[in-house]
Amino acid sequence: MTSLHSTSGEQPLLHLEKVRREYPSGDGVFAALKSVDLTIWPGEMVAIVGASGSGKSTLMNILGCLDRPTSGSYQVRGQETGQLEPDQLAALRREHFGFIFQRYHLLGDLSALGNVEVPAVYAGLARNARDQRAGALLERLGLGARTGHRPGQLSGGQQQRVSIARALMNGGEVILADEPTGALDSHSGVEVMKILEELHAEGHTVILVTHDMAVAEHADRIIEISDGDIVADRQQRECKPAPSLPPPHPPAGGLQQLIDRFREAFRMATLAMAAHKLRTFLTMLGIIIGITSVVSVVALGNGSQQVILENIASLGTNTLDVYPGTSFGDMRSSRVETLVPGDADALASQPYVDSVTPSVSSSVTARYRNVAANAQVSGVGEGYFRAKGQTLLQGRLFDATSVTSRAQEVVIDETARDTLFTNGEDPIGQVVMFGNVPMRVIGVLKKSQMGFGGNDTLSAYVPYTTVMTRMLGQSFLSSITVRIADDADMTAAQAAVTRLMQTRHGRTDFFINNTDEIRKSITSTTQTMTLLISAIAVIALVVGGIGVMNIMLVSVTERTSEIGVRMAVGARQSDILQQFLIEAVMVCALGGVIGVLLALGISGLFSLSGASFPMIISATSVVIAFLCCTMIGVTFGFLPARRAARLDPVEALSRN
Ligand code: ADP
Ligand code: MG
């Protein structure tokens, strides 16, 4: 039988001893292979025959390192396989075996050329060499004109020839063909057998499974298997000494190989996404909504905060406001009459004070000819306009003389001008009644940006002395604005002002408002709000991530057979993991891009809608959005990807 080999002292190629393979069945186990002893020598062409269910495929899977024996020993070129890790088995498959399946098992998304190349990708063959070799193999198998066709565009015989080319891609020292002609018409079947015989003649070891004796007759040796045991092993004809195969191509360098494998994983991920566009989009939707809301909310927060801070700046920098009462909400503050012009004078003489502006305000009806409107009259000092950074549009402001002489002069704002002087006449020099006090308009101020008071009230500025004596008949002020000298310390100045006022009044019947503090509290409030809303949006993103995980699990289940094929041709677990992880990350990242674009669109619409503040999308928030998406992809893609990577190759292959 095998005397030729054993006497030549040659090493067996494949060697099985007492191999047993059990499957769980009901309560006990079922032995598909009972105790198989078998030696295959290099260059043989072996047919395994037997009835359906006799254990032929089980044996083939063990021979091809897709499966491991339950007990017994299997050696490939003297190397024991029983204790090998999945990735080491994958390496054996890559280096020694080429599989041909009954139903071809080509990857439907790839062209014929792409299918043939897959084993070389995992083996790390350089890209050019890969393309060339795959093209040459297809040419040789008579498919030179069909390299760009998808499996769906090829006949059964052609698909089987593509799968033979794939089996040869990494060298195909041992060709394992499980019922290679089983799904073919007789003509294509004959063709495939001719190719296998040619390969055998070239030095490939060919092992094929068939239940067709006519097919088995092509082999030199026929092994018959029945109920998990070898019952006959006939040498048909003497096996010619095999010519040695050309050595396989040298693989590409380490880094290039990593890049190639990554690129393959990336390409498969994009193909998978493109094949299910609607599903991919729906998967992304959660991420899109999450990212759009986070980015928009943060942009709204930033925009409104910026405007508010600008407004505060227009209230004056380095200023303290002294008010009567205990706080803004104090109902009795209007009855506190102790804040007087004398306080303002005392403050003005302090070394750390730059200027002081007393103010008193009153709400009265303004009348000009037949127009009447409610107006907020502010009695202020001549330094007020500079301290508040107000801009004069027309006319002039009042000066110190106006204040001391209690002049009946008024500076109005744009709103007041537009309301009172409806037909565009020049307001300067006109006399307007405020309550029952006539005042001459001397200037018009530019409307300040949206302040706290809203922008639809009419504002009029009159010397405070005029308001106190002629309008209100009171001797106390509503507030004193103190501008601290630029070189003085704000906190120390505030303490000094407090002390001075306490000594003058003998008690604390006033409070001091520091615009710096308002600024700080507004900043921290908007930050808190942004954080809060972002937290809600993060929950939305997590929900989106769970959606991604869900669909990825479906995708893994759907592509189990593809995963099996990749494993059979030698993909490592990490290759499979990478492919699905990349897909998850890409779905999320693309969702992130769309989300950011949507947020940009929303901010555009927002500014077109004439909102009083802009949405500010910062580069930081965009970068963070992307990082979040990537992290979600990795986090929620990991479980499905790991499930894919840990699939059992035999089970995966048998799934459709
Ligand atoms: P063949 O290829 O000769 O038709 P197989 O090797 O596929 O036979 O199967 C041999 C026996 O093992 C059959 O009885 C089959 O039902 C059983 N078998 C194969 N795979 C499994 C499995 N994964 N789980 C349980 N039983 C299995
Ligand atoms: Mg079978």
C-alpha cells in the first residue's frame, strides 16, 4: 500500500492516530469518527468515499485544521495539532491547505479577483504580487476575462474554478475538496476533476470527498469510510514521485502586512455598509441625533454666554454698584432713603476710586405732541456715559454744569427717538414732557445690545440733580456706580467701599453688586447647564450605541458563513475582530460627521432666523464629538466583533 513512502524514509505529510471526534447528542455523545488511523504522503491524490453521514466531512475538517479531534493525535508535517491555539491553527491553514467546498463559499461582495486574493491578504503577501498572482491563477483556470465579475454573475462551474484559484493562492500544498462536483452539472464536474488531476500532477497533494465512485476513480488511492471508521484503503495505482512545488511567495514586511490587513478589513467594512444602506443609516440615526443635539446645545450655550458676557462688559468693567436695601429682591429697598449724593462725593475722594456716578431712576410717561409712551428716566452724573461705554448717535451729552445747574436736558436712546418722533423729524432741540416736567432733547444714544431690561423700553438720561429735585422731589439716590482705579485691587476696593459706607450710615442698609461676580456666576451657570444637557445627550448617544451593537450582532449572524470562509483561508481571530470593529467605528464616525454637519446647518438657520445671539460651534466640541463617536463605536462594536472572532470555523461554514 504505502510501502513506497515508508521505505524511502520520507516524512508523512499528514498523520492521524486513533482520532476520535464526538459531538454532544441528547444526554450522551455521538462519535462521528471512532478511531481513525491514517497517513497521507506528499503528492498523493486520495478520494474519501462513504455513505452520507459516515463521517467524511468530519474527517476533512480535522485534516484541514478547521476542527480538532476529541482524542487521538493529528500531526501536520510532524507537528502535533492537538494543543494549538485558534490562531496557530489558522496559520497552519494558511500555509498548508487550500479548501474547495461543495457550494463554493465565495464572498458575494467581492469580484472573482478579490475572492482569490483573500488568503494572500491574511498571509501578508505584498499587494502587487497578490494582484499578479491572483490574475495569473484565474487566467490559468480559464477565467482571465472574468476577473471583475461577482460570484452572482458566474456559473456554478466558473465559481468552483474561482474557488480552486483561491485554494491555490497561498501555495495550496494540500488541496482539500469536500464534494467539489456535488453541486455541478456533469460537464463542469468533469472539468473540475481535470483541474484537480493537473494539480496533482504538478505536485499538489489532493484529498477529495465524494460519494460518486466515478469521481473517486480519478484518485490513486481510495479510502472508504463507514460509521466513523475506515473500512477500506485501496491503492489504485502507484503514486508517482511528486515534483516539489515552487516555494510560496515571501510575505510583505511586518508594517506593510499590518497596513494591508487593516485595509482589507476597512474595505470589507465599507462594502458591508454599502450593501445595506438603509440599515446602516437607521443604525446611525441614534448617533446622528445624539451628536447633533450635543453639538447644538453646547453651541447655544457658548453663544448665549458670549452675548451675556459682552453685555456685562458694557455695564462697565472694574465697577461696583452700591444699592440701598439688602439685595435685589428686597421689597423695602425703595423706602431706604439713606443713599445720598454725599455718599457719592465721599466715595469720589477715595484714592482707589476712578470716578463715581450717582443715579436715580423713575418711570414716567413721556409725551411729545400727540405721542405718549412709558419711559424709564435715569438720573445720572455726567461720567455715566463713559463708565457704561455708551455711544452717542446725534447731538451731545450733558456735562458737569448741567448737573450742578439741574438743567432740564435729556439724552434719549434710539428706541425713544423712534417711538416719539415718528415722522423722522430731528429730535435735537425739541421739548418732550416727562411726567409734567418739560425737557429739551440734546442727544441720542445708540441702543445698547440686549441688556437685562429688555430692549423695548424707552430710556432717557437726565442729570440726577434734575430728577431728584424737579421730578421726584427726593433727596436720596437709587444707586451709586463706583469705577475702581485700574491699578487698584477689586476685592480690596470692595471691602474699603463697604467699610466707608458702613461708617457713614452706621449700619449696613446697602449692598454692593460686583459685575465681576455676575460674570463669574453667569459663566458657571451656563457651564452647569451645558454639562447637564450634555449629560442627557450622552444618554442619547449611549442609546444610539446600543442600537449600533444590536445591528452589529445581526450583521455578524447574517455573515457567519462569510466569517467561516475567511477563517478557513487563514484569517486570524484578530483579523475578524478588526473587520467588525472597523465597521462599528465607521458607522458611528459617519453618524458623527452627519451629526456635526446637521448642527452646522442648524446654527446657520438659527442665525438666519434673526436670533439675538449666535450658536458658536467650536473646533474643540467637534473634535470631542468625533472622539465620542469613535469611543462609542469601539465600546459597542467590541462585543459583536468578539463574538464574530470567536466563532467556530466549522460551525460558521455550515451556516447559510
Ligand atoms: P458526511 O460528510 O459523511 O455526510 P459528516 O461528517 O458531516 O458526514 O457527519 C457525520 C455524523 O456526524 C453525522 O451523523 C452527523 O449527523 C454528525 N454530525 C456532524 N456534525 C455535527 C455537529 N456539529 N453536531 C452534531 N452532530 C454532527
Ligand atoms: Mg459531508
